[in-house]
Amino acid sequence: MTGRAGFEKPQDCVVVVSLRDTGGIALQLHSKQESMFGNTIRACAQACLEELGVKNAAVEIQDFGSLDFVIRARLKTAVDRARRANHE
């Protein structure tokens, strides 16, 4: 029930999503630019998770200067992989 996406390279991010049955969304963000962009990254991640219908998950984002569309793409891929792992 865990999916991972992304690379530890500049302008990318690594996203790990662990789907669970209860507990809501627990989001951990690791970024050198967290003081400037942390709230924006969190809002982007929350909006993407809502669009995907994810209500209960532990999400870890390691940011390396990625833009919002990269964060969204990595989140969508990680959620898809976690859902597929759940069905195997």
C-alpha cells in the first residue's frame, strides 16, 4: 500500500505515499526552501490528493526545487502505484 515516485535531482522531488484506512492526511515535507515555499507546496499536495480522492494517507515529499506541476505528477504516480500495490 506504498507508492514512490521521483528522483533526487535538481528541480524534481521524491514522493512516498502510504495509503491507510484511517487517520486523515499526514504530510511531511523536507525542502531547503521550506521557509519560502513550504505553505505553497503543502497546499498543492493537499489539492492534488483531494482531486485523487485520497482521504487517509501518510505522504512524504523530499523537494529539490520542483515546480507545482512536478509535485502533482509525482503525487499522482505515487498514489497510482500505492493503489496498484494494494490490489496485488
